[in-house]
Amino acid sequence: MVDNLPQALMLDMAELAHRAGGTARHTAMVLDVRSRAFSTDLSGAIKALRDRGFHPHVVFLDADDEVLIRRFESVRRPHPLQGDGRLADGIAAERKLLAEAREQADVLIDTSHLNVNQLRARIEELFGGEDARRLRVTVLSFGFKYGLPPDADFVLDARFLPNPYWVPELRDHTGREAAVSRYVLGQRGAGTFVETYARLISATAPGFEREGKRYLTVAVGCTGGKHRSVAIAEELARRLRGVRLAAHVQHRDLGRE
């Protein structure tokens, strides 16, 4: 999101985003209403973008005056256009400046009765596509002796399982290898452990998505992050993908010893 862009820079950014491809093509740009060139920059830039073959959408967010006043008062900030007047005067001045933009908008969203999560969901519904609204789960293996991952939403402790480190033929191998994985997952309680957490994450995922959470980190730990946590993380991610969750694996401490 880029603020107060002159028309030429908006066009340059659109060209760069188009060349980058992928999600970069969905770029949001914002013009500051306090800019003297606001109206000409906006209408001129939209026309220029369409002339170049782009398909810009103008999204206008609105709210009732009473709601806007409450929002400004809650953060104890003056309206940027009120000057020495009241909040209501600043809002009225802004409405006058934005009248043409509101009239030309492709999408008008009244945020009076929307919270942040509901507004995000509305924007994603309009422009994000299904993938943008999906929860992405990172299953992260780690070693407790190197510290807890600070961004973990769930922490699973796999140290209740026998440690392959004490099996000579497995010590130098990792949980990504079949022999170690079979050993770890074949232990009593391992399958129930993985299945329990797979069900828990699957059950809570829809709620996280409704609340606007898009990234979930499930950390699986053992002593050194080489054997048990790695094997469990790989199996847990596999089961999550099996119930159609977007899950991938990272091994934070693998190779650190």
C-alpha cells in the first residue's frame, strides 16, 4: 500500500507489478485526500491505466458521520482537514473532496457496522480469491535445547517418545529418513499423538479463518530437533494436507548439532 503517489509513479508501479506476475499483480495504491492534486491524480491515473490495458478497481470505504466521529475520538486524533474547527467540520470537508471519487467508485463498502476482520473478509471476497482466504499452516520442528520458536501458536512436545539418538544405527540419521520415521511413528502413543493434534488443528482452522488469521505455526519439539520432532512434523503435515489444509514443513534446527 503506497501513499500519495503522483500519477506517473502509479503507472510505473503498475507496470512493475505486471512484470513481476503472480500475486504482485494485485497491488493496492492510496492517494492522500490532502494532496492538492488528489482529484486530477486519481481520475487521470485511472484513465491512463485503462488506456494501457490495465483493469483498475476504485474501492471507496465509507461510514456514517457518527461512526467516524467515534473512531477519531477513540484514538484521540483530530481529523486532518478540521483545522481549528470540529471533527464534524473535517468530515464534511473530506466528503466534499471525495464526492467525485465516491461517485466513480467501482466498489462502495459501508464500514459503519464492520469490524476489522469483517472488512478484511469483504475485501478478500471481492479481490482475494479462494486461496487468499485459506489458512496456511507451518509445521515447524525444533530442538528444546535451542529455545522455543517465538512465533508458535501451538507447541507440541515429542520428548515422551523414545529417542532414536540412543539407537546406534539411527543416531546419525534424521527424522526425514524412512528408518528413523518408522522407528518414531511405530512407538506406542505416537500415532494417537499425531492424530489428536491433526484433529485439533482441523477443528480450529475454520474459526481462525473467520477471525482473519491467515498463518498458523504449529511447533513440534524434541531435545535436539533432529529425530522425533522431524518425523512427527512430517507426518502431521501429511495428515493436515489429507484434510485439505494448506500445510508445509520447516525444520528449524535440523543440521545444527
